[in-house]
Amino acid sequence: MDRTLREERSRAIGVLLNDVRHPWFVDLLDGLISVLEAGGRHLVLSGGGRLDRRMDESVLRGFFELEADGFILAGTQANSPVIAEIAGVVPTVTVGWRDIDLPRVDVVANDDLLGATLATRHLIDLGHRRIAHISGRVSGTSNVVPKLRQQGYQDTMRAAGLGEHIRIESADFTEDGGYRATVRLLSSAEPPTAIFAVDDLTCVGAQSAASEMNVDMPGRLLPPALQVRGSTAPPASAAREEPGAFARKHSAHPPRPAI
């Protein structure tokens, strides 16, 4: 009976993205599709922008009804009892999401603490002192990933004797959130000369704000350098330019006033 059920499964892998607009998912999907096609399977994708809890559960139950062979959750999602229900019968993997704690769910994640440490250390090595961090929060989760990245930033600043320059602005992992946080930072009496953003979308918003405010910040808006050796899911920013290349390009240019 079990053999018959396995043979009648769809040979599909369900993938739920928490935000289809995130540039990192392009590389993720490219890798998934090539591997799945080689194994004679296909991908069923869902993720129309940022998903609230109701849509999450609706999509999850839809995958369950498809009898997919496996299930992948990409990005931080709101916790749902449906995930535990699915994971009880379908192999489930989360990518870039640390908030889930279920015995039958595998987790693939970067070393967020080390990545944030390296990114902050990189900016310090370039000569910056007033380095700000734009953090992120997702409702319905314990926000493990942004907390680790914020901790890496704070610990590195303190270790470098720059504790007095620690400054954190909250956002929500969106381009708009990064934009608004950067406007607040650059409008302050002592604006930062460098910004460490929690993710790529936040960084895009930060760059837009700096541009609209006529702030010349070449090389000073840095998305998280999470392409640590051994990591399995580097952000799109890491693929565009390795930290070493970034350092070589900008190390000859000392930080200039933000305004």
C-alpha cells in the first residue's frame, strides 16, 4: 500500500517563498530547478509578494492536497500549525529560516552571526567609525535571523571600541522599510558614514534614499556579506561582488562626510 502511494505521488516539490520580489530567490530557484529537473521532478512555486498568515496556511494546505514529494519553505515565514502537519508526512526543508523547531524539518541556513561580524569588520577596516545597522522584523516569528545579524554588528562594534557609535534603525525586510530607515539615519545631526543593512531588499531601499537625498555614499551601503565559506545560500549581493573585491575597490578612498 505504501509503495503504491509513493508511486502515485506527483513527483513535484512545493516551494513557498515569503517574498517573491527578493533577489536572492532568483539564485535559489535557479539551483533548485536544475537539480529537480535532473532528478525527473518539477517545482510548484507560490509566493506572490509578502504573505500574511492566512495566505500562508491556504498555500500550505494547497501543497498538501497536491501530495507533493517534498516541501521547501524559503525565507522567514510566520509560524503555522499547518507546517507541523505537513512535516509529519512530507519531507520538509526550510532555507534561511531559523525560527522553526520541528523534529522532522531540516534547516539550511547561513552563519548569520559570523556573516554580520565580517560585514561590520569590513566597514571598520575601511576606516568607518559611525556605522549604523538597519535591522529587520517579521511579525509572527521569533526573528532569530535578524537578532543574530544585529548581535554580530553590535559585538563587532564594541570589540573595536566603537560602542558609542552603535545605532540601530528598525525595518521590516522590505525596500520601503530600508528607505524610511535610511532617511531617518541621514537626517540626523550625526549621520553615519556607513550602513550595514539586514538584507538585500533593505539595502536597495537604503541606496534609493541616499540617492534621493543627494548623499554620495559609494561603497558605504553594504548588504550582509553572508557568503561565508561553507554557506549554502549566499544573498544576491554576495554573488555580485565578493567582499575582497569590494575592499580592493574602495580601500584607497577614505570615508567622506555623509552630507
